[in-house]
Amino acid sequence: MSSLPTALPIEPRGPLDATVRVPGSKSITNRALLVAALARGESQLSGPLASVDTDVMREALAALGAQIEARSEPWCVTGTGGTLALPSKPLYVENSGTSARFLTAAAALAPGPVQIDGNPRMRARPIIHLVEALRSLGAEVELPQGSDCPPVHVRGGGLPGGPGLIDGSHSSQYVSAVLLAAPYAQRDVELGFIDDVLVSRPYVDVTLSVMRAFGAKVEWIAQPGVGRICVTAGRHYQARQYEIEPDASSAAYPFCAAAIAGGSVRVEGVPEDSLQADFKLLELLARMGCRVTRQGHTVELRGPKKPLRSLGEVDMNDTPDAALAYAVVALFADGPTLIKNIWNLRIKETDRLTALETELRKLGARAEATHDTLRIQPGPLHGAEIDTYDDHRMAMAFSLAGLRVPGVVIRDPACVSKTWPKYFDVFEHL
């Protein structure tokens, strides 16, 4: 299935019996790439994700002076020691949110102006809160189109640092972007949060883990509420060998496949101490009646023999990427589900809340999205052609429905190349 058609029918099947190893974490790969590119010396990254999102990050970092050899594993990254080159043209990031945001902050360290741009959807994804945070730390950053979205023009010349504020209510990626560049600021960076709000905090914890692994000094300063984060200036990244764990967001799909179709799926390489929040999905599936077991670094999920139990209300603020797969699982529950506190799905690769509402209704469910919630009422389901909105997670999530519902067709299945190019090959062999 290496060459995908424009529309892919999904054949119902089950019970499942499969062992898979999902690709490396996109979140960790792009963080490790940037940190290794800023470090002094040669780093080796084992288990990285090769996909569109990481391709654009590698190309941009090469334009900023890093040397990256990625023809085989491990990837070898010869860092710049924080002395970035001046790219000859704008850094083009397609629709990669991590790349756009992380590179915007890193570009402040360049010796001159850098522009970051992307495709039409990226030009509709807000970045103003990151821009304002960088300005509060002394960087000169502009949005030349007069909107809150890319392209972004960063004057460069260094990041002064000091105390700063960030709006963390929309995306944790803005916070991670500032933190990743902060060890190269001229003064310690002490980052506080407007209105004491930070969404998807576990992703920030992943950022801090990668930074510390490469030698940065960063700590939470405890105080009522979220607190503040302090990064010590001058504690630069040091090259090292670094292993990237499997992607929890990708692992959601085979786990949910077993929950829907029955049988069992085993995912290999899952560390017991993983910080990736989307592994929390396993707790939700267990409460719905699935059985989750671990043996070493292999996690098995076995679907229930009776209908999945509705959990009523579920807060998925910490696990927004897993919310799409969970919404499809909710189609097969024995009652309604309200997924709440997921406003930031509206500023992802597409407006995922609206997209979920539309496509779930196509399958026969009653679905209603509000500003930050999605209510799903299961009903008699039927086949439909599913639009994917050039969004990899829409394609992967709705393929799961086809395991039980005849006539499900996924339009533009190749959009999964953004994070899991071989997804449908693996899916076929479940």
C-alpha cells in the first residue's frame, strides 16, 4: 500500500491480533533536532521520525548552519554551538506547527533577519502569542501581513532575555519554542504565564526533559497556580547520543483499533517513564472496558467482549492529539460522550472540532461542537466518504471507524505522510 489512491475504502475486520512499533515521536524528534542543531559537537539521534514535519525542520536547520546526516539511523547532527548562519531565503515549513514555532524563537539567535513562512493553512494558524512573548524578552519580531499569523519576520541579532510573559492559553508550543532558545539568551529567562494559564502542560514537560538531557539548566519556580519557568543563560546544549521514544499520538490509533474491532494489539518500545501525555489514552480505554497490560516495554490493549462503556464527560486538554481517535471510539460506546476543554483543536492542521462534528455526522452519529467541547451521541452507523482536510490525524482517526462500519472511504489518505507515511501499510496488517 505504498502508493495510496485518492480515495481508500476500509474493509471491516476483527478481532485483531497484531504487534506493531509506531514511528518515533514527532514532538520529541523536532525538539531534539533543534537542540542538537544549537549544541556544540555531533549528536546522534536514534529512533527519529522521518516525515514531512521533520523533513521541513531538518531543511530549515541546515539553512541555519547545522549539518544533518539522515540517510540512515542514527541521524547525525553537527551543531552550530549557538552561532547560526543566515539563511539565503525564507524558511518554509509547510503546515508544521512545531517547526514554525520553534524556528521563530531560534531565529532570534541568528546574526540577521530570518523569515518563516508556510502553506495557506499555516498562514491561518495564529502565532501572535509567541511573537508577543519574544518581544517581552527583547527580540524584534514582526508579522508583515498585518495578521496574527505567519509569515514571521525575525530581526535576529540575539535574544536579550530576562523576565517575560507568555499567553499559554492557546498552545503549549509557544512556551516550548521560547524555552528551547532560552539557554542562548544574554540573560536568564524567567517565563511567567498570563492569567496563570498553561494548556497541554505535559508537552512542556517533554521540552524540559529534552533540554536537560542536552545539558541545559531549567526549572519550575513554584508559586500558586502554574508557577514560572527559569532557564539559565550560558548553560548551552552539549552534543550527545539521544534515543527518541515511539510517538504516543501515533500509538493511539492501533490501541483504539483493538478497542473498536476487538482482539488485541501490542505496541513495542513504550518506556514505563514516558512523559508523552497521549499515553494517558490507555487509562480512558481501560475505564471503557478494555484490558491494558505491560510486559517490559511492550503494552498490549485487548478490546472488551461487550460494548464499550461510555465515560460521560472526559477532559482532554492535556491530550488534544489523541482526542480525534477517542472521538471515533466514542461512536461505539453505550452512551453519549462529552469531550471538553479542547479549544486548541481549532488551531491545528485544520479546525478539528468543526471537522470532527461534520464527519461524525456523516457516519450517522449526532455530534455537536461548541467553542471548546464535542458531544457525541452514538446512533445507527453507516458508511460514508470521509473528508480529511489535508489533516493526517483526521485520516488516521476515521480509518478506525471502517473496522466496524461497512462502506467507510477515506479521501486523500496520503495526507498521513505528515507524521506516519506508512500508516495504512501498518493498518492493513492489523
